[in-house]
Amino acid sequence: MENQDQFASLFDENNHDNLTLQDENGNVIEFKQIALLPYNGAEREEPTMYALLHPMVKDIEDNVVVCYRVEVNDDDYELIEEENDAILHDLFDQYMELVKKSSQPK
């Protein structure tokens, strides 16, 4: 899934607007931004960014989130849907920890 104009919005922590992305078949899909998380797995030396997005599609439940790995090649960005269960579980745990911290009184 790729759309260069949307990546600036994705990396802007003050932007909470929905993203409109185009898949490899040319279908346009709107997503609600949930989180952008760094992940430092065993296969990589530097953290990889992951976008957690909720597809704004009819008949999709509110708790459905799609996790995309942000691939950067020169000035080109691409979102690759993550399918590795171990990484998905780690990202879920990381996200839930952030939610827990943000809900604690300061």
C-alpha cells in the first residue's frame, strides 16, 4: 500500500486526520490512525516503524486494527502489512503499555 502524500501526515504527531491510502489494486481505503510505534526486532539493527491503522470500512468492527511496517527506501515510503505473529503480539503489548501509561493519573 503506497501514497507518498499521506506519509507526512502519518509521521506528524499533531495530525489525527484519517489517512487515505491506495492498495496495489488501485482501491482507495480510508484509515483512522491509531498509533505509530518503533519496533526493534532481532532481525534489524535499528528500530522499524509500524503504523497501527483502523480501516474505515462498512461492517468492520471498531476493535479491528491492521499493522503496517513502514519501509523507507531513499525518499520512497511503502506500507507493508505485517503478518509475523510474534511481531504483531509484541506491537500489541507495546501499544497496550502506552495506553496503560496514558490512562494513569499524572
